[in-house]
Amino acid sequence: MSLLPVEEALQRVLDGITPLGSETVDLIAAGGRVLADDVIARLTQPPFNASAMDGYAVRGDDVKSAPAHFTVIGEANAGGPFNGVVGPGEAVRIFTGGSLPEGADTVVIQENTERSGNALTVLEAASRGANIRSMGSDFRADETLLKAGRLIDASAITLAAAGGHAHLAVRRKPRIAILATGDELVPPGNQPGVGQIISSNPYGLAALIESFGGKAHLLGIAADNMPALANALADADDADVLVTIGGASVGDRDLVKPALEARGMALDFWKVAIRPGKPMLFGRLNAQQRVLGLPGNPLSCLITARIFLVPLLYALLGRTDDPLAEQTAVLAGEIPENGPRQHYMRALLTPVPGELPRAAPLSSFDSAHITALATANALIVRPPCAKSASIGEVVRVLPIDF
Ligand SMILES: Nc1nc2c(c(=O)[nH]1)N[C@H]1C(S)=C(S)[C@@H](COP(=O)(O)OP(=O)(O)OC[C@H]3O[C@@H](n4cnc5c(N)ncnc54)[C@H](O)[C@@H]3O)O[C@H]1N2
Ligand code: MOO
């Protein structure tokens, strides 16, 4: 059976996807979520011509040359405007953020003045309009401040709040159910018996899912038999995506595919030209739910999740940016020729000022070895059947932050 190329497999996973519905949350809860609607300014910022400095509001004509003499007629601070009019030879004490009084069009900074009682001397000439933030210079009411599909970060929250919004429409978090399968598995915190190992994958996967905006729901561990699998799969009905771990290969106890098919999954593909991760499968249950069957080896599991599940999460969230894009780097170690599967090799990426970063491949290729993944910060992407590559060659890399 020929293996499906990674790019085609990914296209099939994302085919026909539409973003999930939205919900309204307050600004505190909006951080890290994805904006579902454009944010339109309800207010103008600054709402009035405001002073950018502590100093004196005057008429520009009066400070064309220095020294110039004034009478201080009042004070304007942030939140406390001066209600009179500034005439020729008059100045109003003003503080940063204060509203510029009528008649004034210039602010001279305090450091360039001398004051004695109400008598003020401006020691340096200033140009008209100096030190003023004009009304609406940041944004005006009805302007689009933020576009739907962006990640809501600290600056987006600040802007939305300043624009008059206390709540934002965000995409519902994709619900991802995770089922570990295998007679040999015990949950973390237990002492494994003979032949047993710790079920580590669901926890790493959950962290990955949550860090990319999803909601992980652990379904526990199902034993390698059809009734146990059927029972566990029944708990995944409300998930947007069901992820199974393990049991995806060709062994006698690799029952995940038949168990999913018995539940009504329409298989889209099984086995991809990817290393690690070849035995992964993809299908749909009840038309709505996407199913990713990931391999049990920890590396295979996390890397296939990064390649297939993370873009799926992004599509469900309607994210429009592409922080996941591949980059290029200069190879800092030899790599052998590649086999027929696209190989994602763990590597250490080091920035080099003004040049492409350096990618040093890590030595372990074993898809069950977790330590190398914890050290790596990138994957070198080796296309199927690529020739051996030497130090200095430019290669494709995928930065990873997990
Ligand atoms: N004859 C063949 N054998 C295998 C092939 C093949 O093509 N022909 N493919 C190999 C590849 S590639 C991979 S990857 C593995 C994947 O196998 P499965 O998805 O069926 O995974 P399991 O056999 O269930 O487990 C593999 C390995 O991972 C451990 N595991 C499973 N679940 C977890 C978990 N939740 N946490 C931590 N570790 C887990 C499991 O104990 C096994 O050691 O198949 C090859 N075989
Ligand atoms: O591709 Mo498997 O994922 O080699 O270990």
C-alpha cells in the first residue's frame, strides 16, 4: 500500500472545515483566545486634544521667539479641564493627559520655563502644535481596530478596552477528546508492573492542545479489546475532534481502526509518508467529528499532533495568521540520505545575527525516545528520498515550542 504524502494528508484533514461558533467573554477571559468578530471603535482616542507633557498651554504665536512672558490663568490636569479661553500672553498650567484649553494650540514643557507666582517666562521658542496629541490621532469611532481571526494578546486587549469594549466575541475552544489505548498502560504516578509503562502521551498532547487554544478532555486508557474500545469511544460524542493514541499499526492488538469503523467512522486515510508517525489514520464520525488516530510512540504522537492536529485547531478557531510556517536554516551537522517518508528530525536551532539560523540535528532518531524532543526547538524537514546533506546546506525547518 503506497503511503500518502504529508501535504496531501494535511489537506484532507483540513478539507471542508469551517470555524466553530463564538461566545462572548469579558476582557480578562479574552486573553489567548481568537477573535470571532472585527472590533470596531466605539470611542475616539484621544477623545480631546491632549497634552503629551507637563508644562504650559499657550498660543503658538506667543512662543515663536524667546524669552516670552505670560500670566498663568489656571490649570488643566488629566480629568480636570480648564474651562476658560487662553488669550494672547496667557498660559494655563497643564499636565500630561490634560485637555488642551480653548485658545491654546501649543504646550511648552516645564523644563523650558521659569515661574514666579502667576508670572511665567518661556525660555525657548516652540513651534505651533508642539507636545499635543490631537483628538483621534490614535483612532476614531467606527474605525476597525482589530480583525477577526487574530489571537487576542495584551496589546489587542488594551486596544479593545480603549475603544470602548468590555467584552469580546471569541471562537469557542475546540473540544479535543483524547483516548489512550493499550493493555500495558498505567496513568502517571503509578509504579508500573512487569511489562507496563506510563501513559505519558495524553498529558503532553493535552498541554499542546491547550497551548494552541483547544480544550483537552482526557478519556483515560482503554484496553486492547473491542468492548473496552467501544465503551471508551462512546464518551467522545461531544468532541469536535477525537484523538486516539496507539493501536494504529498492524499488530494483532492494534484494534483502534476496526473499533472506530465499528462505531461508524468513515476512514479517509491510513498510513502517511511521514517519519515518525507512519501508521496514523484520519476519518470522520457522524460527518461532524474528525478523528485522528495517532501512533503510540511518544515522538510519533507529538510530532504528528504538531503537523496535523495543530493546523486543525487553527482552522477550527478561524485563525488567520500563520505562526506555524516553515523556515529555512543552514545545516550545522551532516545528515544521511532519507528514505521514502518525509522525515521530521529533531534539531537545535540557533539564531545567527544577519544570517539564516543554524540547525544542528540531534543524534537520536528513535521515535520512542522522548529526551531528544525535550531538548529540540525545531524539526528539520527532510523530503522523501532527499539526498544526504552536508554542513552549510540550506534546509527546511519547523520551529517547535513544546
Ligand atoms: N510490522 C510493523 N510494525 C510496526 C509498524 C509497521 O509498519 N509494521 N510501524 C511501526 C511504527 S512506525 C510505529 S510509530 C508504531 C506505532 O504503533 P501503534 O500506533 O500501534 O502504537 P502501539 O503499538 O500501541 O504503541 C507503540 C509504543 O508506544 C507506546 N505507547 C502507546 N501508548 C502510549 C501512551 N499513551 N503513552 C506512552 N507510550 C505509549 C507503547 O507502549 C509502545 O511501546 O508501530 C511500529 N510497528
Ligand atoms: O514512524 Mo513510527 O512513528 O517510526 O515510530
